[in-house]
Amino acid sequence: MLRLCIALIVFGGWLAFAAQAQVTNMPPTELEMFEARIGTVIIKGSDQIGSLAIGDLNLVVTAREFTDVSTGRKEYGLAVEMTENRQGTVKMVVDYDELASLLNSLNYLARIDYNVTTLPTFVASYTTRSGLRIGAFTSQRHGTIQFFLQDRNVNSARILITSAQLAQFQTLIEQARKSLAKLRAPS
């Protein structure tokens, strides 16, 4: 009886692990799931909204529209591409339904101050489904609050940005949202 109980516990644990492994292998965004469809033609439209130079890094924001030809179904969102010295490009997508939350978070981070905590240091961040992380932090109670971008999926180093660059990034995201809203509007 004891062996049967142990075997059932082990089997149950294995099932839970297998189920979790299947979920984590799924693309995190609707755009990525849409793009991964097989057996149908997918049209991927894009419109480069703008770019932002951050030291050796070039950040490009692109509005995206994906269409399944067989059904006519469309998905919308944007891509944020970060290229450093033309060496490698990291691309993260943000679904249309995440844009309002992302913009609200960027607005909050742009206005953050030391009153968010009574403790001497803090990190405040927002992460999209695809792993794009934007944040603010300080290592001391006085001085400048710093901002950063990061690819949370690979736990990359923080890319430090100024408050002006954060505002420019927010403007690019807002422009992409407005462009996509026009596409989504009924004709």
C-alpha cells in the first residue's frame, strides 16, 4: 500500500511538471501564437514608428498587423527591437491589449519619486508578456532616480536610460498605439 501511495505521488508530480512544461513552451503573446500557426498563409504588416539611440544601442518601435488569409482574422501589436553595435538584435512584441497598461506604467515610472517607500532604495518595474521590462531604481535615498530597459527572458543587464529617453520611448509607444487604433477601427 505504501509503495502504491508513493508511486501515485511521484506520478502526480510528474504530471504537474509535464503540464507546466507544456504551458511554458507556449509563445507568451497573441502575436507570437498567431505567427506560429501552421497550414495557413499569415501576412505580417509593419510600420516603423520611430527609433531611439541609447549609447551603442538602437531601439526601434514598429507597429504590427498580422492577418490569417484563410479566416481574415487579424492581430495587432508592436515590436520593440534593440540592436547593439549591429551585433545582435533582441525583438520583443507587445500585444495591442497590453498597450494601455504599458502606457499607464510608463507614465507612473516617469513621475516616480522617493515617497513610494520609506526604505532607502527601491526598484519599480513593469514587464510585458514577452519579457520587455521597463523600470526605475535608486541605490540611495537622495540623488537621481535612474531608469532602465531589460529583456527579462534572458535576465539581461539593465540598459540605463535617461528620463528624456524614457519620455521618448513613451511617445513612440503612444504613436504606435494610435496608429494601431486607426487600423482596428471599423471602416
